[in-house]
Amino acid sequence: MASYASYKRIVPTDQVLNNTIPSTAVGGSAFQTWNVKWIYGDPAAMSGGCCCLWTIPNGVYKVFFELWGAGGNGHGVCSNGRCQHFAGAQGGYYNTKMLNVCPGWQYTICAAGVFPCCSFECIACQGCSSYVNGCGLSNFCALGGTGGCANGNWQEACFSDWGACCMAPGAWGGDFGMGNHRGAFFVQPSQCHCQCMGSTPTPAPFIGTQVQMQIQECWVRCGCWSVPYGHGGQGAMTTYCGGQCGQGGTGGPGLVKISYL
């Protein structure tokens, strides 16, 4: 058996060339305890999310949890005699936690479902939270995104910063977390006929998805389509004043990612 002194010490100027370390030189069990596991529910609207009980496998002593909350619902629209402007729903928040663990420990893991109904209100419902409970965790969760907003008062805009995007270290039981702004609004009002309506719900952090909504002229357009995981829901819009009403869709459901070794 070779002694420690027979091994060459690698310095920064050295290089390991491709194919110089054959697979036979690596033990068959070398990477069995390094893995990534995803927890998620149905991606469609009205998703109930997914909850499970997870046991730390044998040989695992380090776990990194990443959570994304569900997106907020898209706004409804109830125009009453004047134009409205619209702010898109916020994507779900992101939160993380790294733990030293022992084999056999158990954790309750829930990837958030979405709000169980569409929103007719001008200020839509907030998304549901994803969370993990177990040893070494306290109130660890990722909040759902803020719902969309429809507003007929042009002196009181639906500002995108209503949904705070910053989280202090340690917030909601995690090591690091963040959120996106709620989507901005735009419109070109002209008395009782508001052409070129639109709003953009935002995604959850670090998930590369995009949803946009825009209409040139339409009596009512509902937010009837599903959106990607963690994304803010689509809202209802109209280019006319009057008594018409429309519903905003639900946000995208949450996600949980577990990296362990």
C-alpha cells in the first residue's frame, strides 16, 4: 500500500487533464450521499402544493434547504365610472438554511399550494408560504408574494414597492432570503376609454420565468391562465369604464430544493 508521502501535492499551477482519472479509480460509493431532491405540487392553477416527511439518509451530515413561496393572486377588476391602472402580482419569496444533521432525523417539508380561488377584489390575495419543520429549524419559511392591485384613484398609485423585496439575514428562520418587487403598472388614459392597458407580474428570485399581460382594447380580460412555479398570477383588465367585473388568476405554487451530502 502506498504511503502518504508517495502522493503528489497539487499546487495552483498544476492541472488535472481530462480522462487522466479513470472511473475505476473512484470508489463505487464515493458519491452515493451527495444528491439534490425537489418537492413540488401540480403546476396548474388551484394547486394544492405538496407536503411530505423526509428522513435524513445514512451517511448524510449536511443539508441545504432552499424554499420558494407561492406567487400572489392576480388582481380582479371592477371598474366603476373611470379608468383603472394595474400592478402585477409579486412572485414568492426565497429563503435558505444550511444545517449539520444526523442520519435518521426527520423533517416535515411543504411546498406551498396556491390560494384556493381566483380574486375578484381590486387588491388580490397574498400567496401561501413554503416551510420546513424539524431539528435545528425555527419558523423557517418562504412567504408567498403580494397580490396584484387595481386602482381607479389616479392620486393613489399602485406602487411596485408595496411588495418589499429585501429581507434581513436570519428573517423567517433562514440564513439568506429575498423577494422581487411587485410588477409596475402602465396605461394611457383618455376620459372613459383607456387604451393600451398592461401589467407584469414578477417571478420568484432565481427562477427565470416571465409573464406579461397587455390589451389594446377589450371589455374584460380575465387572468385565466396558469403561471410558472413561484410566479405572480395574471390579473384582469379592461379598457372601458362601467360596471364590468373580471377575475385575477392564482399565482404559481411554491418549491422546495434539498441539497445534501
